[in-house]
Amino acid sequence: MERKPLSETLKDATSGGASQDQRVKKRKNREHKKWAKKMKMIEHSLRAAGEENEKIEQENGFKRQMLRRNQAGIKQQKAGFCDVQNKKITEQESRVGALLKEPLVQDLL
């Protein structure tokens, strides 16, 4: 029985008898699988982020629409309030004008 040198025995034990090319191919294959898995995870994360962004944009569109409605309502209320105040002021001015024409008030002035 022929005895192998220690370096060959270690080589056979660590590589399972595979040649250098086979070991390189296996290593590259492992690296490629890791890379592919990482890319798949990144792709999944990006897709999820894109879906979340789309949902947020839809919500923002709805909120923008509600804000415009609220602003229009406020503008209308403000205009109505101003009209009411102007009517009150006009009414008060006419009352003051009528009071100023009264003889008793004329005597006081």
C-alpha cells in the first residue's frame, strides 16, 4: 500500500477530492447564490416601499382634496360673516343718523 504525502491527504480531506477549478466554481456559485438572494431581498424591499409610497400618495391626494373643500367652506363662511357684519354696521350707522336728527339729541349737541 502506497502512502500519500501529507499535503495530498489534507487536500483530499478539505476539498473532497475536487480539483482547483471545481472548488473555484463552487465558491463562485455560493457567492452568486448569496448575491441573488440579497438582490431578491432588496427587490422585495423596494417593491414594498413603492407600494407604501403609492398608498401614502393616495392618502395625500384625499387629504389635499379635503383641505381644498375646507378652505372653500372657510372662504364662504368668511364672506357670509363679512356680509352680516357690514349689514349690522350699516344698520347701526342709519340708527345713529336717525338719532342725530332727533330734536332732543340736537339740543344736546
